[in-house]
Amino acid sequence: MNIEDVQERATELAEAHWEYIEALLTAHGEDVDRISVAEFHYKEAFKHGYKHGHEDCYQDNIGN
């Protein structure tokens, strides 16, 4: 998996996971503006963590 594939997959997963988190925040009556801020930070953190996980797997020869 090349870096572009990793970035694309990370974005796909971040979007899918965000839908769940957004639904939870909405169900609990969180403010729309706060949800918007949380969306940015959640997605960026998710993608960052995913890339680190991929790097770790690659270094351990689990995948590439």
C-alpha cells in the first residue's frame, strides 16, 4: 500500500467513523458549532493515528 492509498483509506475510515460520532453528539444535544469544531479535530486525529498504525505494521513486516 503506497502513501496515497494509506491517505485515501484513512480519509474513508475517518468519514465513516465520524458519521457515528456526529450522530452521538447530535443525539446528546451538542451544539452544532461545537460539533463542527469536533469534526475537524476528530478526522485529522483519526487520519494521523491511522498513518502511524500503518507505519508500525510496515516496520514489523505485518503488511505494506
